[in-house]
Amino acid sequence: MVILFSDILTPLSGMNIPFDIIKGKGPVIFDPINTDAEVDQVREFDPEESVPYVGKALTILREEVNNEAAVLGFVGAPFTLASYVVEGGSSKHFSKIKRLAFSQPKVLHALLRKFTTSMAKYVQYQADNGAQAVQIFDSWATELSPVDFEEFSLPYLKQIVDTVKQTHPDLSLILYASGSGGLLERLALTGVDVVSLDWTVDMAEGRRRLGPDVAVQGNVDPGALFGSKDFITNRINDTVRKAGRWKHILNLGHGIKVGTPEENVAHFFEVAKAIRY
């Protein structure tokens, strides 16, 4: 699998939401959104106009890999994007977006609708330019209680899936939400093809909870790559055994941690490629 890395916030500039990524601080939204009037200023995203380089990069990648690997694109989910633009950047407590959700839900829903339409277009654009699968990141949805997830995230994820499947029925859609153990059954209701599990969920339990129709991705603890090669091998084999012989994409349960020995990353791939069912 070959992944085109393009930050999930890349579309914001094309939606009239200026931002920058500051070294040591992360993303900073210059004008956080909190009112109806500010939501009205948000434009729907036109990928061809705003990020043509993403399409070009995907086309080049697809030609280079020559179907020897799948080309994976990715986008941010509506609630996670809204969290960034309401909070003004990353957050520890998410108090601003929760204040908006619980005191002015109409404002938040209006913003979520714009992100939903825009991200559906973005997924379609990536597929049209060579992506064979697209992963949707709802990184901050797990800050919501289950009942609030059902209001502020689930319907918008489902709308993206339904819209994309109408035009690209064979495009595989993957959903990842870090720390999603309390929401697994609800993630499956989005209609995605694959749910990516983080390492805090036991793979066998995740399988049972998601049911037989949903493929799974993951979910070796990235920290395991600091262990010995035997330890890494055992963790990989444990994950594969629990996932079973079908509908499983072996992966880490999150991104690689800073300082991870490169030889251990190589060992992960070597063991993974050697697995035979």
C-alpha cells in the first residue's frame, strides 16, 4: 500500500479558513469559527481549484506503482475538522466545540454540513485521480459521548459514505478514530468498508463487536516496535491470529512514534510479508 500524505487540514484554505502549522505548536486557525455569520463565510471546497497538486500527485503515484500496491488517499472527518476550526487548533479539553454543540447546535450543524459536502467531494476527487482506497480520520470524535457522537459525527460520516458510494461503489472506505473502543458498534453504522482499530481494543473483541460484514485494520501497539524482534514478531502473530483469516489489513494501531528504531520498522514489514494463512 502506498499512501499520499496530505494533512487533513489542507482543504481549509480553499474553504476560506486561513491557517498555518507552527513549529512546536501545530495547526493554528487564525480566525476560529463560533457564529452563524462566520459559518456563512465558509466556502464549500473545490479540490480541482484549491488543491490540484493532490490530484497530480495521486496520478503520478498510481502510474509509478503500476498496480503493484494500492494507492491510499485520506481526508478528515467533519467533526474533527470542525473541532480544529472552532478550537483554533489542537485542544486538550475541547471545551469550545462542546460549548458550541450544547449551546448553539444549529451553528455547529451548519458548519458540519459544509464540511460533509466538501469532504465527500474531496474523496471523489481523490478516487478520480488514482486513489483506490480512502481513509477518513475522525481523530477527535472519541471526545464525544456515544449519544453526542450519534448527533454530531455519525450522520455526517454516513452521508459522506452514501454520497461516495453512489459515484464510486467499488472504492474502499476506511474509518479511523483513535480511542474508539466505546464507539465501535457505531463506527460500523457509518457504512464504511473497513474500521481501523487502535491498540487499546483487543482485536478479537473488536472483531466480535463489529460483526462479520466489516473488515478491520490494525492494531499492533506502535510502542511494541521499541521491543525486541522476537517481541514484535509475537505481537504481530497474536494480532493476526485474533483477526482471523479474512478481511484484515495488518497495521499498527496508530502512527509510528518518534525515536522508533528503523530496523524494527523493517522487521515489522518483513514478518508481515512472510505471513501465510
